[in-house]
Amino acid sequence: MTPKSLQFKVSLYLTLVLGAAMVLLIVLLVRQERGEQLRTMVTHMSQLSQVIERSTRYAMLLDEPDIVDKIIEDIGKQEGINRVRVLRKNGTIAHSNVAGEVGQHIDKDAEHCSQCHEGTKKVLGDSPHAIKWRIFDTPDRHQLLGNMEVIRNEPSCASASCHAHPASQSVLGVVDITYSLDEFNSTMKDHVLKMVAFSVGFVLLVAISAGWLLRRLIYRPLRDLARGAERIASGDFGQPIPVRGDDEFGRLAASTNVMMAAVSKSHKELQDWVDTLEEKVKERTEELRLAEAEVARGEKLASIGQLAAGIAHELNNPLTGVLTFTSLMRQKAPAGSQDAEDLDLVIRETRRCASIIRRLLDFAREKPPEKSVVNLNDIAQETVRFVERSAALQQVDILMEPDPDLPPLHADADLIKQVLMNLLVNAQQAIDGPGRITVRTRLHPARRLPLRSEPEPVVELSVTDTGCGIEKANLQRIFDPFYTSKEVGKGTGLGLSVSYGIVKAHGGQIEVESAVGAGSTFRIFLPAALPVREPHGTPETTA
């Protein structure tokens, strides 16, 4: 049941109960008032009958019926009086304000006179005053109130010469007065209508007031609680339920708000935990993927390294012999001859093959780094000096952007120089015409490296060029052995593979970003294993 239907039903029940109570009250009040008014009228009519009886007594003693008729006629002209009659004991009308009915005999049943007589033994004088009046209807549908007062045979009447009534006869007749109740009934009807109108207005006022109170005290709090429950069911905990008072509904709303706040907090914590869990799962999945790629790459490099080592050992001795005998033959050949030029070409190509074999051996041996405390800025400055002249001849500028707050780190200086040299050579060869190479170092206070569980201080060494760039499809293959995008004779495809192995041996990470026609950026991340001093005098942190 909704609060609105509850309000309607309560208002309807209250209206029905009040209406029934007001109807019962009106009936009781009308009956009470009608009875009081009738008793007042009967008392008045009884007094009037006594007045008539005493007023006509003297005229009757003098045997002057005209005077009696005049008195009765005058009294019958009073407002509301229908008839005034004097009846003999046998029911014959002796005097009346209606001349035509004098001498007639009244019908006891028609005028309800029989209620004062029980058979023929009880006379009117013996009847109590409460039943000497009666209400009856006329044939023309008018309601009349009748009252009879006894005329007793007093001693003065019995001894009068005009009467032939013995002293033993106690009742001579009655004075009968009938009073019209039309005005009385009309007045009562008006009273009833006014009372009904007042009652209806009172019931409506009470119903409206009760409805307003129900709406304010019950319906509105219930509606707020219902809407709050709907919001809770839908998962909306942001809007509290209004607290409209300190009653039971107000305390319930306040308790519900406290519950909503607790549920909202728990829901938020749960959502944050789910988001954190999803993020951690995503990170762990990425780490697992990288680890699987590292393992696959390591297995591939190991297999290629074993193959390269075998090929290098098999080719090294024949190439040494070829180079030795070719050099001896060159010494015997005349300078400037065709044979001398051919032998010089053989010597150059043989030496290039020997250089490739040496690189293969370096790649296959995977020499462990001999770490010492080094300054990465100094290593970068020294390496740049080796290539800046050749780069200047190619109109390529090399810019250094070292981080002055860079901490020292544990690394093999020669291997780091070899990595940076490979990157600088590749960047120089990727630039066709004037360009720029930027070597930058900086510190990351908290960065997580692959296969590391927690973030730690990391040193970054980056090389950015304005060369031709690398296609997106080839970015995943550039660290594979013997893969190269250079022209034939300009590279063996081992430089980046060797650099990758060196960085991995230092526990670091190498990344590349490139866009065709915009250049490439290689970033090397190495762990800073020594205390790191933050700039601007902040406290030291230890990796």
C-alpha cells in the first residue's frame, strides 16, 4: 500500500465515522429539542385551558352561554390555536370557536382521545397529566397538538339552580384546545437543515484538517522513506532522506541516512577495491606478457647466440688465413696495378667479415657487466665526443641535455658507452641531410621496471633524432638479431640486439617511440642503486 492510498483510506474512514457520529448526534438533538418544545407547548396549552375554565366559570354559573362563546372565540383567534372547545361528559361539543360543530359528538378514535380512556371505567379526571395531550393528523395532512383540561363539578356548581348535576358527579366536561404544529414543524425542519449543514461543514473541515495533518505528519515522511528505499534499491546513495521532525519517522529517516552513508562508503571502497584489483590484474597481465616476451626473446637470442658462436668459430680461422695470404700477395703486387686494387678490395671485405664475426662472438658470449660507480652524464659526454665530428660533417647537430641532479649508479661504463654509441650511430644514419640528435638524461623518483615488484628511483638516458623514423609494424622486431631496415652494407642488424642484451643485464629497460618522417626516440631506463638526493634540498631516499 502506497502512502498516498493510505492517506486516502484514513481520510475516508475518518469522514465516514465522523459523518455517522454527526447523524446520530443530530437525531438525538432533534428528538431532545422536539420533546422540550412539545412539553413547553403542552404546559402553555394546559395553562391556557385552566384560564378558559376559570374565565367561563362565572358565565356558566349565570347561565350565560353567549359570554362563554365570546370568550372561546377571542381565545381561538390567538396565533397558532386551531380550535377551542368545551365538551360535555358524553362527548358532545357544548361550545367551540367553530360555530358549525356545536352540538356534534366527537370521534374519539379520529382525534386520538381514546388514549386517555381505558375501556369505559376510567374517566379523564383520573388520567395523569402526561397523557392528556395528543398529536394527530387531519384529513388535509395538517398535524395538530391537542390538550384536554377537566371541568370538575365543584360545590358552587352543584348547588347552582341552573344545573341539574348531582353532587356525586365529579366531572362536568373538558376544555379541549388544538394547536397547529405546521409552524413548529417548519421551524424544526429549518433547525434540522441548519444542523445538517453545520455538521457537513464540520465533518468536511475535520476531514480536510485530518487529511492535512496526515499528509504532513505521516504521508510526507512515508513518501520520503519510500522514495529513499527506491533510490537505495537502484544503488543511488547520494541523496539523503529529508528529516522532517524528531518523531518516529524523523528518527527512522535519520537512521536510514546513516545506513545509506555507511553503505555508500562500503560501496565506494568496494568499487575502489575492484578498480584497484582490475588495475593490478591488468598490470600483472602486462608484466606477465612482457615476461613471456622477455623469455621468448631470451630463448631466441640464446639459440641465435649458440648458432652465431658456432658460425663465428668455423669462419674465423679460414678468414684469418685468407687475410694473411692476401696481405702477403698485396705486398708482392706492383703499386697501382689492377692486381693490387683487387687484393685491396679482398682485404677490406675480409676485414669487414672479421668485424662481423667479432660482433657475433660478442653477442654470443653475453659478457656479464663489470659494475662500478659511474656518472651517466660523464659517459654520455665522452661518447658524444666520438661521433660529433662525423655528425658535423653530415650537418647533424648533437645536443646534450644532462640532468644536474642525476645520481651516480652501478653500471659497466664500457658497455653503457657501447649501447649509447650504437644508438648515436643508428640515429646519424637515419638522418638524410641536416638534422638534430638530442641526448638527454633525467631522474624518475618512482618508476617500476619489468620484473620488479615495487617502484624505485630510475635513471633515464634518451636519444632523439629527426630522421626517417621506423614503421609501426617493425617496432617489435628492431631488437631481433640480424634484423635491419638499412641498405645493404650499412648494418648487420646486431647493434640493437647487443644493446638490448646489455641493458637487460643491468636490470634495465629499453623502449622506442617512432613515427615515419618525424624521427625516433630510444629511452634506456637503469635502476639507481645508490642514495638519491631530491632537488631543492628535500630528504634523501634509498632505492
